[in-house]
Amino acid sequence: MAEYWYIAEGFEERIKDFQSRKTEAEVNLDFEIPEKDFNAAGKGSSELKDLLKRLGVNSEILRRIAVASYEAEINVAAHSKGGVMYSAVYDDLIHIRFQDDGPGIEDIDQAMVPGFSTADDLVRELGFGAGLGLPNIKKNSDAMHIVSAKGSPTLLELFIYIS
Amino acid sequence: MGSKYFHAIQILDENCTGCTACVRVCPTEAIRVRNRKAYIDPNRCVDCGNCVTACEFHAIIPSSDPLDIIQNYKYKVAIISSSFFGQFTEDVSYAAAKQAVLKLGFDEVSEEAMVTDFMISIIRDYVRKNRDKRPILSSNCPAVVRLIQVKYPSLLPNILHQEAPMSILTRYLREKISKEKNLADEDIGIFLIVPCVAHVTAVHQPEGAYKHLQDGAFSTGMIYGKVRDILKDIQNNPEEIDTYPHGLTWALSGVQAELVDTDDIRALSVNGIDNVMDILSRVENHYLDQYDYIVLRSCTNGCVGGCLNVENPFVAMSRIKKMSKEGEDKPIHVEELEKLHAEGEFSVSPLAPRPIMELDKDIKKAIKKMKKINEFLTMLPGLNCSACGSPTCYALAEDIVLGKASLDDCVVLKRNNPANEEE
């Protein structure tokens, strides 16, 4: 399995600390993402956004979470055989995991290049597949982690600090 | 009162049956039924008027001003919303309907349609000067402005910070009349004839207004009967009056976006509050950044769908489209308007949020409350029947945690609990 890590400058220690403390999340929100269901795709991130508004998360941070989680949710719907979005709210950060059922990313570094896309015609017809998904998620996250390989499920994790 | 927010909607307890129809149509979940009576949370209400339309028992009543308040002013001016002219049968001409409003007792009658073209130029200018805030969101629907304040506060900087056409016209007329007639500001009464409760609210509590605007708002529905009586005489003895048929289309959703749209400005138009909320959520996700300007109207088809109108929004739209093609607009003095615009007379102060979503100011306490909400949610049946008086099971769980309701309010739980049956 290939692994990709991106950690924004200044967040290295906090991510390390998060990985080691293994605390339970305060609030969890799970959402199924069916394959190629573009009517439902976006509902998970929209519910997460409502939840975060209730918690009073700063509106600029909220927009970053909204953009990153929406992009990732659409990615799962467009490219995978379906998957689940697991959102975990801690008192200092939001951790979102997207676990899908394959078919995996052949070359993660290439997928990170803006404009690169493997989207099929159906996805492009619906106005997605511009090749900006992963770069956009990265841009809006404090840290991002991908584990994948061709023919395997993909795990995408993103971390955004709220305080 | 108990709130700093004015609303042009009131509930008549004696008519309310506690049916919860209003609870279910409120886009901001502002209404609850407790002890079989509906109650509107003034902090959450955005004056969209959905509940007014939904209530079958005349228990939710729009309030506008009584017509006789115009007698408190020496010089009385009416400004008519464009949607007004779509409310009559086809034998009533645009000019006759306008003439009839004048005869209600005004000294002068003016209309939104006069400044439509000028407004388009202001919008284009604003969009071009604020490219960093893309997309700019329209500000002419007061329900939408309030909706953004309560539910989408991160989008407040994107709102077009300029007065709406009827307020621009108000500023212009105040200047003009006080000079020409040599009258003091307090002697001039300027009133709007409006299609919706949000506009009544906006007259009484304008958001971001720097200057004195209108002195009252009259509902189209309220004056309709009187206007029709007057029309009978006018149709037999028509008099000349200026009209602006081209500008009337301001009342219709879609037209404003079409007019603003040009080589370097891409515009989108949305109507109906559910669509508006969907679009605002997408703007929040930066998913509509390809648009420079988005026109948002809370009512179906735009202002013709306002809850104070008498005609069906689709029929009214068709009539206005027909009228807009007949006749020429009287030219207006754009120089005067441009001068006032350059002086900043039409600017609006930065709009402030009215957040309603937060469970607590302290995020840790908010998380605790959220956990409790989720605990209660697992106990509730998940039917979202609103029989408890809250719109959904989630809303009831939230109300319980915020101390505004109890688990006993759930009708389904009560029925399924054998202990209750024995009582």
C-alpha cells in the first residue's frame, strides 16, 4: 500500500500528539456514500456543517471544513464503489475519515497534481471531475493522509483544527 | 416583545388550534407549539411568510400599517412594488392601477420600476469593485438578508451592501421633494406598498440603513379592496400618469440576473426559500465561485410570490411580462441618482450576524450539549411527526437540552408507555 502524508507547517507536533493520545471523539457522525449517487452526495458534509454551526465553530474554519469534506465526499461517490464518511469532533479538531471499497488510487502523487483526473464520462457530464478534488482538500486541511493502492480500498483522512 | 427584533407577523391565540402546520414549514425552525398554541422565536424568525401561507385558521396574521397614518404628514408619497401591477384582471391597465393608488390619498405616487435600470448599473459597478468577495449576493429580498444573518453568517461580507430599489427611490424623493416643495424631512411621509411581510419588517427595522427611509408599509392585500373600488371610477375617466413598463420585471425572479449578466459578469437567479438555502449552502462550500452575482428571492417566482399578494404567483408573473412589453418608460433623471450614489447615499453599513445555531458560546459546553442531544435523540421515535410542537425529533431533543421542552412532550413515547395508559 502506498501512503501519502501532508501536514501544514506548524501542525507537525499537534498531529503527532493526536496520533499518540488515542482519545475517543466527543461527537461522531457517520454517513454512507453510495457509488455514483450524486443526489445524495454532499449530504454528509452538509450535516457535518450544520453540526459544526451548532457547536459555534468559527465561520472561516467552518468554510474550510465544508469545502474539504464536500470535495472528499464527491470523490468517493465519483471514483469509488461507495464508502463511508466518519466524522469525529474533538474539542480542538475535526477528524474526518473517508473509507471506500476500492478500486484504489494507482499513483497518489499524480492524483495530487491540480488538473489531473481519472473521472469517467458520467462524472464529467455531471460537472465534476475537473481534477481539483484532492488538491482542494489539501489546500483547506491542516493535515491530510491517504493510504491506497491499485485494486485496494482507499482511506483518506483529513484534520482541521478548530481551536 | 422581549426581543430586539421587530416582526410583521402576529399570532392570534384565540384562532390557533395548535395544529403545527406552521411549525413544519418554517425554514429556520423558529416556531414551536406549546400548550396547543404556536409561538414564534423572534431571534430566529426571518419574516419569510411561509407560516402565514400555511395557517388555515387565520391565526398567523401579517401586520402592516393602517392607511390613515399618512394623515400625519403634510406631503404623502407612495412607492409601489412592481409585483402590485400583476394583481389585477386584464381589463385593468397598469396606468389605471397606479392612478388608483394615488387616489387613496397620496400627493405623489412613485414606483420601484422607475429605478430598475439604475439599480442594474449600481449592481454591476459594485460587483466589479468587489471581485475579491465573489460571488456577490443580492440584498433586495429582506427575508434572504435575515436568513443569511441567522444561518449563513460567514456569507455576510458577500451581500451587496447597497440599498434596495425602493429605498434608493426613497432617498432620492426625500431630497427632491424637500427642495422643490420646501418641506422639512418630518413633513414628508414616504410609504411602501409591499407584497410580503419581510418588506414590512424591513421598513420598521431596516438592516444597515444609515439614513431615514420610509415611514410605513401597506400590504397589497390590505389596500386591494379600496383600490378596486376606486378603479371603477378611473376606468370610465382615465387620466394621464407616468409609467415604467420595462422596469416592472424587477418583480420577477430570473429577470434581474439576466439584466446584470454581461461579458464580464456571470449571474445566477434563485427563488423559493428552500432553493435559496440550498444555494447558500453551496456558496459556503465555495462551489459556486464561478458566479459573480447571485440573485436570491425567498418567494416563488420572486416578489410576485409574496404572501400579501392576492393573485397566484404564476398568473401575476404572466401579466407583468405582458405589461412590460407594452408602452415606453418615461425617462428619469439619472444624473440626480448618480450624484447621490457618488456621495454614498445608497451605501449600507456592514451587516451583523444574528447567530441562532450555536448551542453555547463556549465550544466545550456546546459539545456537551450536543452529546446530550444525541442521547435524547436515541430515545425519540424518529418519526418527525411534529405532534410534540417541535418540527423534528432532533429539534425536540435540542429543545429538551436547552430546557424548553421535556421528553413527556413526545406524543408517541407517551402512547407506547403502558404506565401512562393506566393513569
